[in-house]
Amino acid sequence: MTDFHDASERRLAWRTSPEVESIARSDALVVQPIASVEQHGAHLPCYTDSLVADGLVSRAVAMTPADVNVWTLPVIAYGKSNEHLGFPGTISLSAETLIAVCRDVGRSVARSGFRKLAFVNGHGGQPHLLEMVARDIREETGLMVFPLFPYRLGVPEGVVSSPKEEALGIHGGELETSLVLALDPGAVHMDRAESGGDQVTKLYGNLKYLSLEGALPTAWLTRDLSENGVIGDPTNASVERGERLLAHLAEGLSGVFAEICEFEL
């Protein structure tokens, strides 16, 4: 019978310095959740991305076998969210600031004697930035660095109500709303949930090459696509959809953690 971690016991910052020093750090993975504080329409908190990143990491650790040497850091809540500036509640770092923060985290993790660092990113506006800074940290410190965007693990069949919503519902839509309903239902105001409208479909629905966030994306701002800040339609969101997606993402992420602890460059 496999034993699994108690996620609350794997929080590195809750350990004393001598306790951290006693960890077998040759294969240990330090996980840094990172996301954003940004508007998510009238029905979701500005903390949505950070809530999801932190909650997903916790669930993934709880699904990870106890012999996998994984440790977590407190979530970095602020991210590069300038596409949402102008909507009240959005707090954005510049690219330069976020890069500097990540590099400082990397330096600190390396100075603590660890060899592996994963950024688990919950915000769609910064995967490429984290991929870039991960290589800088690798070059400067020698750490093995893994910039992980869990949504790339995909969505189980039937979780989203329509192909259109799965393709274009990228912010405050059905999936994000379902995830928050599963993690913290009291934070969701479904009575205020409204679609972001048809502007995204009008702009991207019939294009052959350009896309919203695909292989050939455009540099859009949220106000280009939506008046209420929602890109998608949250009205079909449910706890059941959220739990299915969380289970899928957490299972995949726990497998990634195990692979990283075994991986060597």
C-alpha cells in the first residue's frame, strides 16, 4: 500500500533553518507556486489565479507518494498582469520586476543547498516569461529549473460544456469559475456571473492562422476583448466540473513532481 504526503507537512517555510538543513537535498524538489492578483469579472475574486495555483499544488503534493522528496514554498501572489490594468483590483508587476523576483528566489533556493526548483504557474499571462527566467536561473546558479504551466496537461473530455468555451473561455469563464467553486465555493458569486460577450468570437472565430493564445497569438489587452473583464461564459460552471479538472491536473502534476525528483541533467 502506497503512503502519500500530508501537504501541510511539506511546507518548507514552516520548517526551522536547522530542519531545512537536515533535508536530503540531493534529489529534493522545491516547488514555488506563482500566479497573480487581477480582476476576474464580477463573480470571482482578484485572488483567483493564486488561489488555484496554491490549491492545486497542495492537492498534487497530497497525491504524491511519500518517498518523493518534494517541498513547497508560499505562493507568490503577484504576477505580470498588465493586460488587466484599468480594472480595479488588478495589481501587476512589470516583466522586469517579476524576472528579478524569480531570479532572487532561484539564488536563495540554490544558496540553501537545493538543486531543483519548479515554478508552478497559475496565470496565463506569464508562461513564456517564466520559461525565459528559468533558463537564466539555470545558467547563473546551476539549479535544474522547471517552469510548469499545469493547464498544458489538458482538460478531460466532457468537463467543458462546449468546444467554443474550451477554446476561447480563458479568463473568468466556465473552467476557472468551476475550479474556484471546487476550492473555495464561498468566494464565488454565481448570481453575478455573466458572459464576456461575443467580441472574442468575432475577432478570432474565423481566423486560419492568428489565435488568442495558440501557436500564433496576438498581443491583446482585456479591454480589447471584453467590457466586463470576462473572456468566456461562466454561467455553466459547477463544483463537479471543477473537481474533475482539479483531480486531473493534480494527478498529472504529482507525476511531474516524481519525475523531476528522478531527473538529472
